[in-house]
Amino acid sequence: ATQKANLCQVNQSLQATGALKSCEDAIDSLTKLDDAASYQAHIATSYYNAGFSAQREERYKKALQNFEHAAAGFLKISPPDTLRSADAQMRMGIIYSVVLDGEENAIRAFERGLDVLGASVSSEVEKAMKAKLYQQLVQELVEQKRWKEAITRGGELVASEELSGRHQELAYTHNNLAMAYLKDGQRDQAKASLTAGIREAKAAGNEKELITMMQKNLKSLK
């Protein structure tokens, strides 16, 4: 059964034809074992890889199902794999938002990802994941014209000391915050967000298009 899980991993990594089927075979074999609980890490990882494979095949509902199983499964491991659980939630949120127009489900998925990571993270990969989840959440709230919620959640990211080095996510979030502030009648705050966003985008590097757009928007507000 573990060999099937390893094959699932390899096939998904190589984006091989039949990767989804190999992952489903692994899940079936592992969950039927008498001591399936001992293989929780393999099961969760197989669901995770199945999610990627299904998404690549544009079978989005199946991808969501697999990522949901993975997100829950990673939390059953000892110690829990909160990073990959949060990542699975983020990928669910993106599918709901971009592909299935399930905006409320998208917001819930992003928020669950943040909840899984908790109030404080220490490793750089956890910080990156937390910042990405915030960026996606704020972007979704802005797209839904939920200005005050976007301001609240975006404010949490930009005020976070532990995430102060995540320049790219901060740049995009400041840009979205500027829109939210402007729509909420807070013109000065919008200008301040654009100014901060330009600074973060320059620190991130390779964001010339974003910088140009924010500079143009800032000029129009002066």
C-alpha cells in the first residue's frame, strides 16, 4: 500500500498520465488496511497529490474533495502537519474563487487556512503561507465589494511584525486595501496604502507592472 502511495507521489510530481488513478488506488489500499490509522501521513499525502492531479485534469469538484480530505488528514498526523493542511485549504479557496464562483466558500477556505496556522508562526515557509492566505482572502473580499472586512483583514497582515518581510504579498494587499479604503470613503488612507504598496513592491523586485499601476492610481488621487 505504501508503494502505491509512493507511486502516486512520483506520478503527481512528474505530472504523468494516470496520476489521479494511481493516487486513488493508493487511497483505496491504505484506507482498507486494518491499521489504516498508522498510515495517516501516507493517506493524507495521497489525497493531497490526488487534488493536484484532479485540478490538472480540470476535474475541479474532485480536486476540492481530495484537498478537503487532505486538509483534515494532515491534522490527524502526530504532530499535525499544519503547513500542508493550510496549503490544501488555500488551494480549495482558489478553486472556489477562480473556477467555481463559490465566493463564500472561498472566503471560508482562506479563513480556515489561517486558523490552522494559528496566531503565531515561526518558520519562513509558514510565514509565506500565512501571508499568501491573507493576500488571497483580502483580494476575494475586495472582489466581493466587502470593503470593511477587507480593511480589517488586510490591516491584520500589514500590522503583523512576523510577516513584515513578505514584501510581495504586502504589496498586493496594500493595493487591494487602497481600493477598499477608497470605496469606503477613506481617501487619505487609500493614498497611504498605495504609497506603502509601492515601497513593498520595490522591495519585492520583479513587480514593475504593479508599481506602475499603483503609481498611476496614486497620481490620480493627488
